[in-house]
Amino acid sequence: MNNTPLNIAMIGSKGIPALFGGIEKHVEEISTRLAARGHSVTVYGRTPFSSSGTRQGVTVKVVPSVPTKNLDTASNSMLASVAAFFGNYDIVHFHGIGPSLFCWIPMRPDSKTVCTVHALDYRQSKWGERAKKFLMLGERKAVTKADAAVAVSKLMASQLSEKYGRNVRYIPNGATPGESPEFREAAELGLKPGGYILSVGRFIVERGFDTLIEAFDRLDADLKLVIAGDARFEEDYAARIKEMAGDRVLLPGYVAGRKLEELYAHCAFYVLPSLVEGLPISLIEAMSHSRPVVVSDIPENLEVAGGIAESFRAGDSDDLLRAFERILALRPEELAGMGRAGRRKVEAEYDWNRITGSLEALYRELLS
């Protein structure tokens, strides 16, 4: 069994290529690596984010969804689960607690289900009480119904194991440390290497971008602020961020591929002002490029960058401004040392190849 190729389905992402979120990035990185190891991998996606076809050895199948805030992911995941029941898969892997609500649908005697908890989404303010109850039920299904439950942070794995009395495995998010790309596509934004602060993420209240802009507006430094991302179903908060952004703040929308890699690799430093996280891929990616980082002091951020990053009280723009001033007062060699320490942490704990190997071992363990 150890060398037999597996037939694997992934449910819960928008598809490949990953343009929009952490789950999409996670699914793309592990699915393409599993395919490169000889496995047959199908990712169920949805429009308008993806289209059916083959991407880097992975089969992408688009199934419909009801494109509203409360039903988009749920309807897509339910239909994908039904399709997976008839797909003759060895492993059906759900990503996110919302999609995991349907993990019972594709269960068959000859297959196994795995659910990965990426974040406790019911903590986000965008969800109403009914949606939060469904997300909590999805969490329960993920941990108690699936053949194996995984969490991307040590903190969540511990909390969920204690909450439900069942072992939840820790398999994190990751990054791919490599050589820094030349600054070409990002220059089209009117930026210079080292001349900007970077933050990346969806425009939701829990990302804390309003706190970031409030602090940056009072920062006396010859730098620009780039916030790469946008909103879907969160138009009010996105409009607020765009209204707050002054002349020194650039909002280029969603950025992916080489341009995003350039932005990471050449920023003066990276900032993650979140109020809520799972295990932040954007922070890990910034650290993989040896960039200094500033993070809010929530446990999920400190799990990744504690002891390396400058930190500040979450939601406190005054404290964030002080963190900016502290990092800008560091000598170049101190900043470089911070960056090297971050990269070493990524190489030791958050390598996608090692993460893929851990999942492959879990799949084989379940099937044995």
C-alpha cells in the first residue's frame, strides 16, 4: 500500500490557481505536490474563481454554488460532496469548518474522510447568529465525524482536542523559501524596493486594516503602505478602508503570482494587524523572504513569529505606531538578523514539502 497511488479529492477551496485566500493557497500547494508524487488529485472549485481543467497535474472540477454570503461556500461544498460520493476516491479531504458540515455525504466503506480546520470562522463578525451555529456544527462534524481531523495551528489542535475529547492532528500552513525575484512587475505600482510597508489579506474587520491605516497616517517616515487584497460580501468595510486610504496608501486589489512574491521580497517590513487568525499564510510567506515583521499580539500570530517579530496590542493604533517606530530605529544588521531568524523558522517548521509528506503519511495510515 505504501507505494500505491491514491485517488484524492479536495473540497472547500475556490479552486486553482489560488488568487484569493489562505485555504486556496494551502490546497494549491499540497494538491500540486501530491500530484507530483504520482497521486490522482481532484480539486472541486467554483465560478468565477476557477474553471474546469487540469492545473499543474491536478484535475479541477467546477460545481455550481448559490453566490450569496451565506450560501456560496455551503452550496458548493454540498454539491461537491455529492459528486465525491460517486468519484471512487480513496481520500476525500475537506478544508474549512463550513465545508466540513457535509463530510458525512461522501463516506463509503472503501474511502476515508479528512477535515482540516483552517480557522474558527464563527469568530468573524460578518456572520449572523444562524450562520455561526452552522459553522460551529461544521467544526463538530470535522472533529467527531471524519476519519481524521487536522488543525493548521498548535493552538487550535490543542483546543479542539480538549473540547471534543478526540485527537486533532497538527499539520500547519507553509511557504516555499527561495531566491528573491527581481523587482519588475511591482515597480508598475510606482514603488521602489525597500520604500513601502506591506500587508496582505481580505478586507474583513478581523484583519485590522483600519487600525493599520490609522497608525500609518501618523508615521513620520518616507514610506508608502501597500495593502494587497479586497472584499467579497464585505463591501461596507472595504468601502471604509478605501475611504481612509490617503495618498501614501496603495490598494492594488488582489495580487498573486510573481508580483505578490516581489512585494513580499522587497518590502521594508511586513505588517499583520489581525484581530483573529487561523495560522496566517501571509505572515509565513513574508518570513520566508527574510523580511522583518510586525504583528498583533494574538496567539496565532505569536505562534508563528513570537520572539522574532515586533508585536503590538491588537486593535491599538497607538501601540502599532510605537512598534513602527521601534522597527525603524533598528540598525540594518539588526533588521537583517530579524529577517534571517524568520526564514530559519519557516524552513524548520513551515515547509510545504514536509507538510505534504505529513498529509500523505496520514492518508496511508487511515487506509491501512
